[in-house]
Amino acid sequence: MPMRIHDREGGLIAEFGNQRRFPVSYEQLPPVVVDAFVAAEDDRFFEHIGVDFLGLARAAVELVRTGEKSQGGSTITMQVARNFYLGREKTYTRKLYEILLAVKIDRAFSKEDILALYLNKIFMGHRAYGVKAAAQIYFDKDLPELTVAEAAMLAALPKAPSTTNPVSDPERALARRAYVLGRMLKLGQIDQATFDRSIDEPLPGRLYTSSEIETPAPYAAEMARRDLVEKYGQEAYEMGLAVHTSIDPDAQRSATRALRQALIDYDRRHGYRGPESDWSEWLEDREALEKQLANTSRVGGLLPGVVLQVNAAEASVLVRDAGEVILDLDSMRWACEYQATDRCGPKPKAVDEVLGRGDLIRVEPIESGDGVAYRLAQIPEVTGAFVALDPASGAIRAMIGGFDFFHDSEFNNVLRAERQPGSGFKPYLYSAALDQGFTWASMINDSPVVVEDGVRQGIDWRPSNYGRSFGGMRRMRDALTRSVNLVSIRLAQAVGTPMVLEYAGRFGLPVENWEPTLSMALGSYTLTPLDQVAGFAVFANGGYRVTPFLITELDNPDDGVIDSHPAVSLCDSCPIDTADPSLAPRVISAQNAFLMRSGLRGVVREGTGVRAWRALEREDIGGKTGTTNDQRDAWFTGFGPGWVATAWVGFADNSELGRRETGGKAALPAWIDFMRDVLPPPGAAEEPPEGVVTAWIDPDSGKRLPEGHPGAIREYFDSTNPQADLPEKDAAAASGTSREVIDNLF
């Protein structure tokens, strides 16, 4: 039995194994299936003792007459004996063993059990073993749904399943099916009218090997497959494992759609690279053209099409699964000629400037209230990743590791793309700074800095801000909001790079091979998208490190549940280095986590992630952009109620994405589209945990001001941190429940 991977609601994600077998009991076999196989293979099955001596006699006569051995006289029971215990070689000794075993089997089992064994064991072609698998592969039906003609077609397969099946050789399949129907008519199992109707029923003409896939999540399926093969070896493909995962089907669809659209949009911004091929030679042979098109795969939802006619105003395009469609200039205004990453030709002014007759192109279907429209597209060369977790448990709810698993490669960027996070690392640094006594009101110098021997011995490092600007003294909150590099460098200097390195390790980041350098503050060491999303889960869930997991339960048909992932507990007293998968240890304080959520919400509200605020208009979301040197990697990681997710965009060969292709432009749109689909309706504003207090401060100096003072802003502080560098007491404290606490603090 194959390995089957399911989503959290039971929907099928994938199936692995060289054999597809789904055992059924005799009671689950429709009478028409039983009749068809008995008629085709052994019409005296229910009468003989496991061996049909009349049939054997006929086979012996045939041997004398022709001098050739044949399969004549081999009953269903004898086939069971051969399939389970013997080889397929044709020798007199093997035949004798087959006869003796068949008699013994007939005495030990009922006829119904023997027939069920046979119909579950036989090879039916195209990896199908047994009638249920064959019904699904050839007809996309369950057994009770089969027609008489379809049952007869299945019964026709065992003699030559690889060559006499309706897909490999329809002509031979029709002839063999006709034979079975004739036998059924002769035995009185069907009447003449049923025979006449069934003999003319068309064959399916295609396979339905993936028709049961309900939740396309191939990257998650491959992750599960690798884990189980590592655990069980090649037997994993034959054990009938039912693998239940944490994948949310709706979230998975949203993630797939969101990432693909972000990659397509990036690709359009950089111009049209031209057609995939020239199919001019096929234009005069419509049948051959349609066959070629049918054999050309969809890629990431983009359909292949060939240009039939084109002029300045429009092009007629034959599109797979859509027929002829018209593309006008509006559908391709983006298609300036690609010249280089940051250079594109003029926008087209006519359709025939872009397309030529015979061009093999891609079109993107756009659904709207008026139906489906189409626009010119191309398969992106850029790739990406998207992963979403439940921050309270670490359960992976959605995972897409590239534009198209079956086209690009099976390389899962979520797990294996080790890339610099850039400014996406800064929240860990800022969390460390808060832990060491800095506050959001702390003032830090945003001016040029020189790090001696910062590149290598004798070569200084002069880091700069994005845009090469400087801001003088800045509040720490503002520095995070604006993603100021020079402030991050000074924070790392103040906290100490060994401390920053140790602190980052608390979040589960792979710091074992990192060096405590100042460049770490700008995200110079590599992370995978899964590392990053798990790290941000700590901020989202209140300070606990969860371990991402995919497989929730493992069943097999014999033993039931053989393994399951334990329920995850958020644990305040557990050691940070615990290896127990059921425990999520506290790694930062609840107060620190709250302050970081507040800071990251500021990034979205008015900083580098403001595009998310404009699109979603929610106070309960937060996150951080990340952009590396020369715009080689674009990131956004963020959270909302019940969700934390990371989007990454980059090239597989680490090429530059191009000017202004920052995390906020290239990656954030995918995160926005996903969160728009999955977030619950906004609830009440989050209340700070015990010990987090508020005070009014001067935004220019970070010093405390009286409530109501012109220009004063309110800020959060952690009163439980004895190292906190609290603002000086210049005036009366803030009002409300925090007044007494603030007065005592300052």
C-alpha cells in the first residue's frame, strides 16, 4: 500500500510508492465487478475445489496439439497461490505446486475470501494493484460507481495489464473488453440490451493518477516523505502509511497564490524576455498543434499558448484548456523588452511589437465577475519561499518552497535556502538591547561610524544606511521603525557582540558557526525562511521558543496510530535547551515580547512595512522587512492573531534583484495577500502584561514629559527590568493605572 500524505482536515496532499493498492473486503465488491472477473478468468470459480480439472484437461490437449504450454486451466484460486507463494516461471513442478496449494487454499478459506485476496493483489497496470486502485486510476471512480463496461474493462486487464489497458493501447483494450462482455452475456450475467449499450461505451483515454489530490502542497509532501524514508527506509512506500500533517488547506492555497503572484509581479517589473519557443511549423496542422499544446504543462498556474494571428491591435492565441483567446495591448503593456536587471526597453505601443505568429507564450488567467480574462505572462526566473506557522505550537500551516515544484525543481527554499536576512535580523538585536536595559525611548546616535579592521585586518568597514542618509540622535523605537543600520551597529557595540550572538541562539537560530562580529547586526549570517519564521514566533506567542513541525500523526492499516506529535505546552520553568518536543521553553520575558510586538507594529504602522498597514488597516499586525546588500534578498516576516509568516524573494544563483527591490516591495506583497485571507476579524486591543507601564515622553529627546504636554507621545516601559535605562523625571508622570508605578520608578 502506498504512503498517503493528508492535510489537517484529511484531504489528500500526495501519494508515494511504486504500487497503488487500496484493499477492500468482499462485501465492498459490487456484483458487477465479481461477475466480470468470474466471467473473464474462471466461470466455475464458485463450483470447483480450487482446481478446474476440465480446464486443465483442455490445456493438456492444447499442449499435445501445439507443443506449447499455455495458461489454460489456471483458476482464480491457482492465481492466488501463484501470486502469494510462487513465481511466474512455467515448469511442470511449479504447476504441480500451484495445484496442491490451490486445493489447500480452497479448503482453508471461503470462496469470498479467496476472491477478495485475488482482486486486491492483481496487477492492473500503471502502478495499480487491485480493483479499487484501478477504478480510481482509469475511471476516477469508486467501485460502486462503475458501469458494466468499466467493470468489464477492469476484468480485461489481468491477462496483459501493461499493454491491454485503455490508455496504453485503446484498440487492444476494446477487443479484450468485448471478449469479457461476450462472456458475461453468454453466462447470463447481463442481457442483450446491456451488452449492446456497453460495447459502444467509449474508453476514458487518460489516467487519473492525481485526481484525488485535494490540497496541492508538494513541498510539504516531499518534506514528510523524506522524514519517513529516513525513519523507515524504502519500506515506507509499502506500509500503507497515512501521514497526517498540520497543513491548513485554505492557508496553503492562499500562500501558493500569494507567492506566485509576488514572483510574477516582480518579473513583470523587469521586462519581457520573449517567447519560450517558435512553433511556426505546427500552425498549418491544427490537430498536431493541439496535441503539442496538450503535452505542454501548466507552470505555476500559467497556461501555454501559441500565437495564431497577430496585428497591431490584438493577437489570437490558442491556449491549453481555454481554446482561442484574444490578447490586446492592455494585457501586455508591461512587456518592455528585457535588457538587464535594471534596464528595459520602451513600453510597447502595438501588440505585434511584442508577439509574433507561432510564438509559444504563457498567459495568466484572471478571474473576475465578468468571467475569465487573460494577459501575457512568462515563467519567472526569480524564485521565493513562503511559510506560515501557528506561533503557539510551531505547527506548519502553509509551505511553498518555490514558484512551481514540478517545473523549477524539488529544492525547497523554505528549508534549504540559506540566505542573509539583512534587516530581518534586527528584531533579535533590539530584543537583546531591551533585555540589557535599553528602552524604546533610549537615544542613539545615527551618524557615520568606522569599524576598524571590520572587513579584514587592515581594512576598515564603513557601514551606511539605506539611501546614504543620517538622522543624528534617534529614539530606539524610531530606529527600528525606519530600519536604521548605523543605530543597529551602535546597539550591537553597546550590548556586546558575544551577548547578541548568545541571545540570538535563544530563538533557535543556527548560531553555532557564527562569529560575534558587528556585521551580524545587519544580518550578515545566513538563515532559512523556516529559521526566520520560527524566530519571530517567539515575539508573537509571548516569549516561547517553539519547534516547527509538520507531521501530526502516523497511522498504518494494521496497527492504527503508530506515532503522533505531542501537544505543545508553553513552559515558563523549562530549561532553554530542552529537547522535549512537547515543551516550548520561555526564552524571553513576556514584557520583552510585548515591547517587541509594539515595536514591530510600529514598523508596519509607519515604517518600512507601511504597505501592510495601507492594505490591511489593522492595529494587530506587525513585522520586519529585510533587504541585503545589492538587493540580492528581499524578506518580510510578520505576525497577526494566530499566525506568523515569512516571505522571501531572491534568485537561486544569488543574483541582484535590482534597484529598489527591497523587502517592502518584493516580498511584503505576498505576506499581505496571505494575511488578508487568513486573519480573523480584529479583536480588542492587546493589554500589556504585568510590569509594562506607560509614560509620556519628548519624541526628540526621549525625556519624560507631563501628560498633555504639547508634542508629547506615550511610550511603553518594562518596570520589571532592573537594568532598564528609564527616562529622567522631568515632570509629572502619566495618568491612569500606570501613574503610581511610574512615579515610583522615576
